[in-house]
Amino acid sequence: MRVLLTNDDGLQAEGLESLRRELLAIDGVELDVIAPDSNRSATARSITTRSPLWVEEVPYEDGTVAYATEGTPVDCVRFADLGLVGGTPDLIVSGINHGSNLGDDVTYSGTVAAAFEGIILGVPAIAFSQQSIGRDMDFRLGRRFDFSASAPLAAEIVRVVIERGLPEGTLLNVNFPGGEMTEVEVTRLGKRIYNDELKKVESDGEVRHRYRIYGFEPSFEHEPGTDLTAISEGRVAITPIHFDLTSHDELDAVREWALESLLPSPRSGR
């Protein structure tokens, strides 16, 4: 089983290293590590299309080698799929992210984006994220993280996925609470409430201004069964996610608009 480990916090991140050590201990796993050379948080599914990318081999003390790229998390998955490490992965593991990826936040997350790229390529994928020790519900807050419990549990989840597989086109988004973990809940995505506002912070003349539009702590709708509520109450949240954004229930309704009637009439030829 060939496993690709990547993240969006960068190759030197403690969360990635903690999970790397645990994955190396799984029998039958051939582990490849390709990660950004620095933090690429909140890059979502961005890719690098207009310039070549540097890749640097980074040796570990245990004799294995990782690859640091100046690309995004999605670029890292593409590198693996296109043969940088000699073979395409059978499973993609992204994380452990420094900070939760919950609810609407998953659409911005580079950690989750790497897993999304896996299912687009037909490769099962898992994204792991860890709440800070302070149990902040804002993914941008928190500087201290403890991966001593989450990394072994993440490796056990990887073992289960290797054994049982995942439904085609589905990834697992796994979030660990910052404190003691005594329960696991399979959840749906919750709803963030973003409390951002436009705030001018600097002016350079009369026509050029600098604004802050993010940075105010978001809240969330406290609904049972959601990932946000599970983490806020100290439970591990596991959310199956798929990439099909089509609103299937609305297809017939839109067809009834008969939009073909808006097309220009064909000109008669002479």
C-alpha cells in the first residue's frame, strides 16, 4: 500500500512529522512525503500553472527522504500522481493540520484540498486536523498543539481505511479536539457564522487605502450532529465528504425554464 503524506502547514510542521512517525510503523505501508516548503494555509484548491516548481529532497535521520516543493498542497498531490516518487499513491493522507477544518472552512482549507485532489484522481483520501490546546473554535487562533494522542489515533484510522476502503468519490475529514478524546462522532458539516467587517487600517494618499476584511473570530450554529458542535463538546468529528457539487434536486426545475428559447434564431441561408 503506497501512501502519500502531505499537508498545507509545510514540511517542517510538527503535525506532519508526528503523523509521519506513526504511519511508518504500519506494516505494509510504503510512505512517500511531499509537502510545501513553507506554510500554504487557506490556499484551498489553488494550483501553480504558469511557472515550473522547485523540488528539494530533504533527508530524515531515519534514512528516509521527503520532498519539499514551492507549490501548493494540490501541486504536491499532482507531483505524486505524475511519478515524482516513482509510483502513484493508493491512499492520500493530509495533515495533521495545525488548527481545525470544520463546516464552511473546509472550502478554504489547503489540507482538505489535497484530499479533494485525491478523489478527483480516483485515489481515496483522508484529511486530519487538530484543534489547539486552548480549544479555540476559530481555526486561525492557537499556537500550541498536542499531537501525542491524535497522531496514533490518525494512524489507526488509516489502518481501518486500508482494510475497509472508502466509497468511490468520498474522502474523510477528521478533526481532533484539543483536549481529552473520549468519544468519536460521525458528523455532517456544520455552518460557520463569519463576523468579518471592513476596517481601514492605513492610507497612502487620497486614492490608495489598506483594509482589513478578515480577522474577527467567527462563531457557528450549534446544531447536534455537526462537526462544529462535536469539536466544541470535545468529540472527534469524522465527516465523509464528496466532490459532486451538483444540486440534483434542482435539475428538473431549471430545465423547466426552457432556456433554449433564449437562443438566437438560426439565420436563413441564401
